[in-house]
Amino acid sequence: LDVSLFDVGNYVEGLADSVAGHNYTMSKSEEAAIAAIGQIIKKIEKGMAVDHAEDQGEVNRMRDLIQNCSSDATAGLGLVAALQTTVDSWRVSHATCRKSEGIAKDAKDLTCAVYDSHRKSS
């Protein structure tokens, strides 16, 4: 049976139109059909409510996971920024130290050259 809810709705509306405002009495089979359709619609509505609740729960869980990921990323980026500041400070200290070492080496080389020259000439 390939009947959509739309088709069932049209059938029920057609029966209602034929009964409303007319002197029409439904047959026992029509009354039974209306009662069965009413029960089917209630079951469908109940199933739709359950499906909606499950789907909404899944959407909420995914939203929460994305939010947690976003919060973790934001916190991680804050840590990275703090570490970057520390690394930059160490780089400045290292560059200053290397410059001082270069000056000290130049002074040592000059002193050693003067000494070697004096030693070789004496």
C-alpha cells in the first residue's frame, strides 16, 4: 500500500466534507476507517515526537562537542600566545648573549694575536 499522510489527510477531509453540513450518515466501515485513521495518526505523531526528541538530542550533543572543541582551541591558543611571549624573550636574551660572546671572542683573538706576535718576535 503506497499511501502518504497527505493522501490520508485528503481522504479524511473528503469524508468530513461529505458529513459536515449535509444529511449524510457514515457507514460502519467509514466510521471504522476514521477510527483506524485516528489511531494511526496518533501513533505516527507519537513516533514523530520520539524521533524528534532523539534527533534533537543528537543535534544538542554535536553542538556541545563543537562548543567544547572551540573552547579547548581558544584555551590552547591562549597558552600558545603565552609561550610565544616567553620564547621571544629568550630569543632576545640569546641574541644579547651571542653578541657578548662575539665581542669577548674578538677581544681574546686580539689579545692572543698580540701575545703570539710578541712571543714569536722575542
